[in-house]
Amino acid sequence: MSGARRRIGPRGEVLLGRFGHGYVAPAVLLVAGLLYAPFLWTAYLSFTRYDGLEPAQWIGGHNFGKLIEDPALLTSIRNTLLWVVGTMVLPVGLGLLVAVLSYDIKGGVWFRVPFLLPYALSGAGLAMVWSPILSHGGIANTLLGVDTAFLQDAPVNTVAMLLVWTWQQLGVNMLLFVVGLQSIPREPIEAARLDGAGGWQLFRLVIWPLMRPLTAVVVGLALVASLKTFDIVWVLTQGGPGRNSETLAVTMYKETFVASDYGYGSAVAVMLTVVTGLASYLYLKRQVAS
């Protein structure tokens, strides 16, 4: 720190102290313009009746009252929670399993490559690939010899889409866990092995505690991503049949851009933002406390 001060010099310290806020102002304004301003505008629209053509009319909390009474909301919340739980168990859990099994073995890099390739596809592209497989009478029905409507019956359709999501997300979670494993010092592991620890005991008592900071990041990212799930659901089912596979993000999109009810869609968007922010805050608070 003292070396940095000597390089800057007294004159530089005065300039930084006097104009420091000006240096960060462009970045702050950019973030405010791209993130905060749209959210404030959406929050305002949530208290109005607006179809995108006529001027917005202030109606107070009517949209939120309508949202609470909407029976489709419970379906959206149920499906969103199912996505959250499924994401924690499948992409995150399986990603950790593959990372541990392929770590420190000969050819482990090549073993991990097939799991990474699906991540190169967008969610919409991934859904297009799986649509003929999961459609009624499609490839999955033929191979399994069943007549199940994977994309029509709830909650089977949500579980099927979760498997598609897992196929895409498993690779990146695995890669993050591999990075975490490679950052663990070898000494504690070797010491545990000398003490007779191995297999599950070695993972539970040594490796897992050392990976806890990275695991918190992976789970946090997966939590936020699952709450915002949209593209796979929209391309495969568009929230149907009826509304039985909708998530909160799909409900927001349909109400806003399909039904042209921007006020009600904005209320759903505000609710989704609050739920995502609250879930992230509670999760991070719990991680800090522990």
C-alpha cells in the first residue's frame, strides 16, 4: 500500500480524493440506466392499466389483488418451486458427483468433455433438440415402449423439462466443482489418507468442508437461474397444456406480451424480482452466518 502511494505521489492522492467519485460515476450511471431505471418503470406500471398503446391509467394495487386471486398463480409458484428443488438435486448434485468421480483419474478431462458440450447450446436451441424426443409419440415413447405424454401431463412435463435443463447445466456445475477440487491443497487430503480416511469418509470430512465456499457460489447461481426459468419451458410447452407447466417467468411473459396486459405482467415481474431477491438474500445470509 505504501509502495502504491509512493508511485501515485501526493498530487495524485489529492486528485483521487477530489475527483474519485467522478471516476466511478460513468459505471454507476450505466448500471442505474440499465438495471434500476427499468425496474422502477416496471414497478410503476404494476400499479396501472396499460396495454402498450393507450396512456397508462393509475389503478393502485388492483393488479396485485388480481394476482393473489389468480388460480394460475399457485400453479406457477408450485412449478417454480419444483424447478428450484430439481435444480439443487439434479444439475448441482450430479455436477458435484461427476466432478468428484472424474477428479484425479487418468483421462478425467476426456470423461468430462461430453458433459460440457450441451452447455454450448442456448436454452431455446436445447428445447428444439428435445422437442421431437419428448413429444407424444416421439422418440422417447418409442425407445421406452410407453405411451406417456411427457409434455402434456403435469407434473410429468415439468420433470421432463428439468431433465433437459439438467443435460445442459450439469456440465458447467461440474466444471466449477472441478476448479474447486483443484484448488484444494494436497496436504490435508494426503494426511487424511495416512490416517485411514478414504472414499465417502474422505469426501465428507475433508474435501466437502474445503469446497464449501465454492459450493455456496454454485448453489446461489443455480438458485437464481431456476427462479428465472423461461426459455426451455416456453419453447417446449409455452406453459401448457392450459397453464399447468407455467413458471413465474412464463406467466410474466404471457400476461405482458401475449395478453398485452402490461400492468398485470409488470405486477408478476415485480413479484418475481422480490422472490428472487429475497431468496438470494436469505441464502447468502445463511451462508455468512454459518
